[in-house]
Amino acid sequence: MAGEIRTAIVGLGRAGWSLHADPMSKIDAYKIVAAADVREDRRKEAGDTYACNTYESIEQLLKKEKDLDLVVIATQSHVHARESIMALKKGFNVLSEKPFTVNAKEGKKVIEAWRKSGKIFTVHQSARLGADVVYLKKFLKEDKRIGRVFHIRRSQIGFARRKDWQTLRKYGGGSLNNNGVHGLDACRYILDCGVKDVWGDLQRVNSAGDAEDHVKVMLRAENGTTVDYELTAGCARPSPDWVIYGTLGTLWIESKQVHVKWYDPSELPSIEAEDTASAAERKYGFGETIPWKEEVIDLPPYTGPNFHQLLANTLVKGDALFVEPTMCQEVAVIIERARKGTAFPAT
């Protein structure tokens, strides 16, 4: 591709325009040559801004454009899978906005189309490059202060009402597909192993439409670590973004600060269970004082290449793909299993 990635963007809404077209236009490797959207004003804006060909639909674009290196799918969630398959079958590399599928069966078809195509397929799981996720990924791999991690709590909590298309299930809307997919992908990413058990609960508490805006998902990983994930538009009280439970202490991230509280087991004597019929002096516990150590630092900002630069490095230089689609399919399965936890909407 000689350093120039001829790119078409399908869907010029918030994601297509702000999350893809704008950052890609600032990277020399990309050239936006085509765009598609149902709205005439957005097509005109794209044509004026990028001097690109514009179309009303992906069908028109794929029929006319033959010399493309990448197709970006940034339409409504319920058509991501179908449109990704269309572009892959035409022989183009594809970047899909999340979620790349709204159900695991359809996701499997995308994976099959990708493997048959021999092209590159990836998903815009950009939360993996968030400062919090980057820090935790490194901490869990390299830092043993808090001991063996046995539980992770991830909270995305706020109080808000929405009325846009993402509140409607017919478009693949709902908090789980549109924000939860980032949170659950991040949890799976830092776990670095598969997920064995899933439980979920969905409710609609504040938003218009018929999709959920309150999500609770519990996971048990293959290594035994559990995850408590909460995403809600129905809680006005803030909570730490992450809490990592370890056998020797705890890490939590709150207000862009990392807190670590731990102890050195060599500074305490070993203990054994008292195998007696009653507790000594009718008391439980033995008054031990743990010599805690604490550290608080500002969350280090992520300063590496952004998602689109990493993708450009894959397309032009052959670097390993940052977001591999099979893990995205794992997350699609997790989401589908979570939906089965409770009947939603209530019958």
C-alpha cells in the first residue's frame, strides 16, 4: 500500500465522523477516499472536508469503489455484522465499530467470513488504550505487591436519561451493547484468560425506549478470578472505577488516582486455625494489627500510538493486530450469556 491506506467510512454519525474520520485524517498513512451515509447533509460535509466520493448506502459504495484498502463500519449496531461481511466478501480489510455483532450466532458468521477472506478484520475496542486499562494490564503482569488477584470490581456508574437510537433494541441499542461491550472487553483483556461462568441482570430504569440502562454482570474466569461488572444510569453516588482484590492487599482507581494498600507477609507471624469447640474468651479475631503500606499516585496517562496508528502499523508494516477478532467474539458470547440471567424486558 506504499504507506497510503485508501479508506472508506460507512456511517458519518458520532462514531464515523469523530472517532474515525477525524483521527484518521490526522495520520499520514490514511487517505479517506469514500464515505456513505443516509443523510445528504453529512455526505456533503464529508465530500467538502475530505474531497472524497460519497454514497447513500454501503451497497452503492461497494459497487463503485474497487481500489480500497480499508472499509470502516460505523453505522447502527444492528447492521455492523452484515455490513462487515459484505465488505470482507468484496476483498477489503475491515474495521468495525463496536459491537461488531449483536448476537453470538451472527458474530460467528463474521469470524467465518474473515477467515475465508484472508483479509484483516478488527473491532474498535479502543477502551483497551485507556490509561486505566493500560496501567492495570501492566500492574497485574509485573507487580506482585497485592498478592494473588482473586476478584475484580469494575464500575461505570452515573445517573442520566437518554432518548437517542441507542435506547431502542431494534437498532441493537442498550447499555450492554454500546458501553458494556467496552467494559467487558477490558475485563476480559486484563484477565488474560477465558471466562467459564456468566450471570447477568438487565433493567431499564431511566431512559426512554425499550433497552436496558442498568447492567450487572458476574464472571468467573478459567483461572478462578471473579469479576463484578456494573454499568448503570441509575446511581447518583460515585464509586471507584476499578477495585482489584488481592490476597495481600487491594488496588483501586478513583478520580484518576491509583491507590495501592498492601502488607509484607514476612512482617507477620504465621497463623493456624484453633481447632476448639468454642472461641477463646468468647471473642472472634485476635486483635492483630496489620502493618499496612500505602501508595497513591496519579494515574499515568497513556502516551503510546492511538488505535488507528496501531492499525496502520498492521496494514502497512505487518505488525501484529492489536484487537484480534476471536476475543471480540468471546465477549459477544459473554454478553449473550449475561442477557439470559433475567428476562428482559419483563414478560
